[in-house]
Amino acid sequence: MKLHRNLVFAVVDALGYIFNEGEYADKVVEKVLKYDKRWGARDRGFIAETTYDMVRWKRLYSEIGDIKAPYTRPKLFRMFAVWAVLKGIQIPDWKQIEPTPERRIKGRFDELSKIRKYRESVPDWLDELGEKALGEDLWTKELAALNEQASVILRTNTLKTTREILKAALEESGIITEVIKGHPDALKLEQRANVFVTDAFQKGWFEVQDASSQLVAAALDVKPGQRVVDCCAGAGGKTLHLAAQMENKGQLIAMDIYANKLNELRRRAKRAGAFNIEPRHIDSTKVIKKLHNSADRVLIDAPCTGLGVLRRNPDAKWKLEESFIEKITATQRQILQDYSKMVKAGGKLVYATCSILPQENSQQIAHFLKSEAGADFSLTKEQKVYASKSGFDGFYIALLEKKLEEKPIVKKVRGEIKEESEKSEDKTAVKKEVKNSVKMNVEKEVNKTEKTVVKTAKKKIEKKA
């Protein structure tokens, strides 16, 4: 591979923004790619992929090149030289790149590759935290998987087309995809490509969404005509999936504390043809209180460390701080306490994160179920998705159900049945009395659901008799 000066300089610029200015990698790459409109797909691909690769392996390359912050341009060029040597790329004779000891670089790489925190390029605190949380074996495998380049996964927008039609349309555009078992709407690109310039994207036929992320909306089991609340909707990736599953029927309330994200959701919803979405900005607690006990389904896609999506956001390794863990888990607990109150009796709640840490996931659910707010909920299903096992992003998904409420008349009859059954030796008399009690006091006063409860009670007594 021949290195071109303007492309390498663009990569060095990008790394400076990310490492020194604390800017997000995806935004930086987007900005840098606008430097020269003449760059083709291959040039743009080199800049983006090289930038992400060097961000991903920042600690390893820094250690090999004896580079420490601040990351000046000479240091960044030295880091680039380390990258080039390890990739087997001939280093050009440029004044910006100092003489490079290739044998020493390769020797240091072999030496450091024996130590996990260098080999997988993570901070000490994160390596220790991960091993303590997941165990040495799983953490080691997960780190390796999270350092691999993520595949491009699409989600078919079933409001507008089918997966089969989308697959054929993309193939006509020269993009080959394959279906993914267990993900009915997903397509995986065989090779990376710019899918945003295709006619299929412009028509709103798909969204880019990882396969693990597509499991979240599916877990909520929404039905057309329901009232569904997406509490932390953001720009609406999962909201749009919910709208498709609801077939545009019913009310889908998309909430977030950031109004600008909801504006992006409005734009995306228009392209997707999703018309049952009602964005609501959470600017006070009143927004939540108005919906107490009213939603058939509630999705809490909680803010988290994002450790399950490091393949897509490798810069998160360097932005995260150990103190953030305590702050975000406290936020998650409060969100569960507050937002769960929107679920009505008999409704369902999904709590999800793109993290793999138990303290953000199963431990949060356990804490919630023991609290007063979680007393009426039960855990129905739990999914722990690991990149090392699935090949996709790491996710956690918990489905909870809120029990149906019984009106006082049903509770009273239940108590009478139990009391009479326990103290009476004449089961036939009890049976007769229960039937009379139910007939006189319940059947004319309770709804269909309550009748079912009483009917079940009657059957139990009849069985005993």
C-alpha cells in the first residue's frame, strides 16, 4: 500500500481532535472527511478505518512508541509509524516521520502482547473492573471480541418493504447482504459500503442498527393499538423499530431529556413513514407523572457505560472514567424507580443497556424488584448478549411484567373462600356457599378479568371438594 501525504495528514488531524480536544471519533471523522470533496470511496475509507484503528489500539501503540500525553503532532506521526510497521506498510521518507526502528517496534509488540491490558489496549482500572465483574475467562474473550471491527447490520423497515425485497434492491446497487438467523428483519453486509447513498435508504426502507440492538424492541412484545412509551428514545433507532412492529397503529410516545435528539427523531420518522410517534421532551417531572399507570408497554433503554459497543465507539475506552460507574448506576436506579410508574397493571417493561457489566444490568433489576416501586413487577425473561458469543454488540435486556390489580370485591371473596375452606370440615357446604357468594356478590359487580379470577378460585374449591 502506498501512503498519500494528504490522507495521512487527515488521520493525524483527526487523532489530535480525539486525543487532545476530547471530541467524539464519529463526529471527528465526519468533519475530516469534508476536507477534500475530491476524495473517493477508497480515500475516505482509509481515513475512517485508520483513525478508528489507531484510536482502538491507542494504549498499545503509545506504549510501543514510548508516547505520552499530550499528543503533539510529532508524537502522532510516531504513533502512525508504529501502526504502519505493524501493518507491514512501507514508511515514506517524509520529514514529519522520524527514523523508525522496525525491529524494535515488532519486538515490543510481541512482548506487550503477552499482557492483556496492553494487548487489548484498555486502561488499568477498566481491565481490573471487567475481570472482577465477569471473571478472567469471559472478560478476556469479551475484550478480544470488542476490539474487532463491527459488521454493518441493517434493519428492514417493514412499514415500507420486506427483507427479501430490500435484499434484492441492495444487490442491484452492488451491495451484497446475508440474512441473520434469529433476527427476522436484519441483513448483514458482506463488505463495508456506503449504504446511505442508495435509493433504498432514501426511500426509508432500512435503518443501520446492530443485530443485538434489534432484540430490544422485539423483547417488548408490542401490539398494534397499544400505548407504548420509549423513555430514553434519543434519536429514535429503537423507537422506529417499535413503530414498525405496531404497524403504525396506536400511540408511541418517544421521550428524552435532550430536545435536539428528538428533532433528529422527527426527521428520521418522516423518512421511515412512522406516523404514530409522538415526541415529548422531558423538561420536568410532570411529563412522567401525567403518564402514571397508563402505558401498555414501557421501554427503558437506559444510559450506560456503553462497554458493549466498544467496537463501534472505541474512543469510549479513553473517555470513560472510573468515577462514572458510580454516577451512571445511580442514574439507572433512579430512572427505573421513576419511569416504571408509567406501566399500567398487566403491562410490560423492558430495561435494556448496551453494557456488559452486571452492576448496570442484572444487579439493577434485582435492586428494583426489592424496592417499593418494583413490588408489583416480576422478571419474565433476561437476555445477556456478549460479543464473544453472538458476534454482535454486547447488550442486556430484561422483560418485566406488572401484575393485574384486583378490586376490593374480588379480594374480599378470595379471603372468604380461603377462610371458609380452612375452618370447615364440610367441603360440600363450602362449595355451595362459595357458589352463592360468587353469584350474589361478585358476578354482577366485577369485570371480565375479575370474573376469571373468581372462576379460578371456584375451580380450586371444587377440586378440593
